[in-house]
Amino acid sequence: MQVDVRRTRLLELVRARGFASLPELAQELEVSESTVRRDVEQLEEAGSARRTHGGVFYTGPSPNLPHFELRHEMQWSKKRQIARAAAQLIEEGDTVILDGGSTTYELAQMLVGRTLQVVTNSLPVANLFMASSTTELILLGGYVHSATGVSLGPYANEMISRLSARRAVLSVAGITQQGLYNSNLLLVETERAMMKAGGEVIIVADSTKFGRQSLAQMCELSEVDKLVVDHEISESWQQQVRDANVELIVAPAELAIIERPVSHKAS
């Protein structure tokens, strides 16, 4: 088997399973484990996979869902930029709630392999952590929205109401002076429940979201603890965020990845 063909096949196996051990990859590809390790090193450099004890996690492009496919190349680089900055706010041993936004998914990829408890309503996010030996995963149930792969509705809300987390990281569709918005009424209800369960609420949003309103208001800006945004946020919006007593984290431009790969106060 040619090297390029073998590595493509290896990536397909890891992507399909989310996680695969080195012995099973070696058996599937009919090569030695040392060959698999060398191939995985190349995939790591490309950002498509990450080695951990005993195997390989998929960390490549987002799931094949409409919610992720609509991303534009420039917005993707901003999301990665924001995710890198947000990852620095998460401490080892944290219990973290992650919603199903595309920026949150980018953050989740960077948290793979860390010692955390992750609570999520996102099937794509859960898939990243389900075979991790260092991460405890709690997946919320309920009605699954086909466009985003997230569970919504009363069952999800009931389950999250019974949990408590140190941090909740959420994404939004729009931010105005009146507050933060998302485009799905059921999603907003679930995210409100996530806010109540999180001791600290962190919003991840790229600069294009500011000044945009969507269908349902999630909360007022002052209900957020921290907001992580890319460096293109205007000075006017920076001031408005700070006036709302929200800690603003502006991700430096040099953290952005330009290449294109093959979605509060404690109550």
C-alpha cells in the first residue's frame, strides 16, 4: 500500500471511530505499530489527529452537518483563534459544560487528552471524548436536532438542572446591546439551563456576531462572566462589553490558523 493511500485510510478509520488504538490500526492496515506511529505523527502535524496513551483521537475538520458546513474560511480561522484563547481558561480537573456551536467544537478538539469532566448536549463534541482515558463524559439526552447534532428539549433541560459545573462555555448567533441571541427556541432554553448549572459562563463568539440579532434572546450581556472574541472586534464593542461588567478576552491575531482543513453569574 502506498504511503499516501495508507495514511488516508488511517485517517478514515480514526475519523469513523473517533478513537482507535495503535494495535487495531496496525492490524487493519497490515503494517507495524511503528509505521502507524510515523503516520500518526504526520497527521498530528496536519491537525487531523492527536496521539494519547494507547491510541489516536480524531481532531480534524468538523462533522458533516449543515451547521458546520456553512462556515466560511475566514470565520473558521477566527473560530480557531478564539478556541485557542478559550482553552487557556480551562484548568485541569475542571467540570466544563460545552454546547454544540462550531466555535465550541473547535475548543473541544483542543481539550482532548486533558483531565476534565465534560458535560455536553452535542453528539459531535461527545464523539471527541468518548474513548478518552483522561476525560469523564456526561452526554445530555433529548430530542436531537439534525442540523446541529445537539440534544434539546425538556429531557435535556431536566438532566442539566441536576448537574453543577465550574464553567459553561457557550456560543451564540448574535450579540446586540439588548443581549445575546440564538436562532432556535429550544436551544436557547437548554443554554439557559446550562448557564444556571455553570459557576462561570464563558461566551465564545467571533466578531461578525456583534450587532446581529437572532430569533430568541438567551440572556442579557451582563449575565455573562467572560467573552472571548477575535482581534477584529471594534473598539466601540469592546467598550460596551466592559461597560456591562463582562471580562473581555481578545484573542491575539498571531494565534489564528489561516489554513482550511481537508456553537453569567452563578444563580
